[in-house]
Amino acid sequence: GGFLGALGYELGVAGESLDLPPEPWGWPNLLGGLYTDFLVFDHQQGTLHLVVRGGSDRVESVLASLRQPGPAQPIAVGALQRHTPAATHMERIEVARKDIAAGEYYQVNLAHRFSAPMQGDPLDLYLRLRSANPAPYAGFLRGSCGACLSSSPELLLEFDGTSARTRPIKGTAPRYADPVADLAARDALWNSPKDRAELAMIVDLERNDLGRIAQAGTVRVQQFPELESYARVHHLVATVSATPRPGVDAVDLLQALFPGGSITGAPKLASMEAIARLEQEGRGLFTGSLGFVDFRGHAHFNILIRTVLWRPLGVGQGEISFRVGGGITWASDP
């Protein structure tokens, strides 16, 4: 057991004072809690384990609280509303390019928001999302204010009590049903100077973030870059690992890395200030992190990209919201 939940982007950088705008829905920057009871599915072995803290009476109580889920309810999503017109987003990119040319920062990750009305249960929508876009760091979290439905492929932190690693993504290309076109997209991404340069900048940032809490000489970058293919996209990825200094725990590591450099830009503080100026609204859970710190001190957190948020608006009624974006460099074409 341990803490399981989500951290909002506006928690900011530990120890730094940043003037970040509020998130539109007014959600808290921390969702989740302490959990001791789990159903653990092993999909490879086809087994299910019930993990309960307590004696046999506690087990019976938990079993009694479980119920068979009903059939999936129909889901209806209304028309998408784009909150930032395309022309405005392109203007923001041009401002960022001018800032980069002036030496204010090297790159910045700009995003914008969509929303839509929805009927149905967000869990059913998550199961549909997971089927359509499976990802290694997907997750679902429901709280009193709403739900977080994440199909994230990106790892912010994995800590096994001895070593820590982070896996920033920079560089994306679409998948194609035609094998020839798919291979061409993969090769173009692999050989893209712009995408490799973006990834290199973020790897340097993550090396610095981990280096502040690592034992000297233990920060390592594995094969650079790595190319990974998912259901819908190809990605360029890098793995940065380190051995923390004695006394450094999972929360210290999370503070050192949060928020992930791949979704801020570099340098981190300057790019976050630019994001606040240009996006003009808070991100909330988007580009924050979903994960856990267990009672052993181990941790696993994703970066909340490819993530839909849902809030209730009445019986069977709700609203979804999600953001899309990407890294901007001087070489970017608006």
C-alpha cells in the first residue's frame, strides 16, 4: 500500500516561486490518498490477487464490498469546442520563436485546450481509450471533483529503492497502415535533426535534475536516442538513470524531476514562465503526474499527456476536457 494519486502541473518546481495562472475547473493540485486494499490483475498469468491489510474479518469485509460491474453504459460525446483559435495558437508559436531567437530559452512546450459535453460513465470512456490507444503508463483515477483518464506513454520517475530513472519523449511521427509509409515515417523521425536536438536539450535538463540528488558519477544516459513504436505513433525516447545519495527518498526524487522537462522546455523555469504568459490559463492535471509511492519507498509516476479530464454536471451528464500541444524550437513551423 501507499499513496496513489495525481499531481497538478501548478504545484510547480519545488523551492521556486512561479506565478502560474489558475486551472479553469478549479481542481486541487493533489488528488488521491493512502490505499491499503488492492485487486491486482496479472494479465500474463491470467490471475487475480486480493491484497488486504488486516485479518480474515477484514478480508470478508472487502469481499462483501465488491460487486460485479454492470454492462458498459452508452457513451455520447458532443461537439468539441476549441478554446484557442488556430490563428492565436500560431501567433503564440511565433512569439516563442522570437523569444528563442533573443536567447530567453531554448525550447518551450505549448498546448491548448478542447472540451465537450459527455453522457455516460468516465470509466467506460477510459476503457475505450485504453483499447484504442494502449500505452505503458495509462491509468484511471476518480475523485470527488471528477476523473482523470490517461493514456500516457511517458515515464517521469521509476524508483526501486536503489536506482532512479526517467524517460523523456521528444519527437513524434504518425503510424500508417501501409508498411512502406510506416517505415518511411519511422526513418524520417529517426533522422530528424530537429527532433534529435529537442531530445538532447531535454536529456541535458533531466541529467541536471537528477544530478542534484544523485551520487557523483552515477548519472547515465542509455542508448541515445531510442525509437519506440506504439499503436498510433512513433516516438524518440531517452532513458536517464542515477543512483540517489544516501537519505534521498522517492519524494525527493519526485521534487527534483517535477514537472517533467519534456512538457515544459528548457531551461525549465524560463519555459514555465513563458507557458504561463502564452497559454494564459493553468493546466491542472495535464502535464502533471499520476502514480504511487508505496510503503517500501518505491515509486512510479507517469507524465499526464494523452489525458482526458472529466467532471460531473448532473446525473449521467458531464464534460470532458483535454489539451494537445508540442515542443517549440526556433526551427518550428507554426
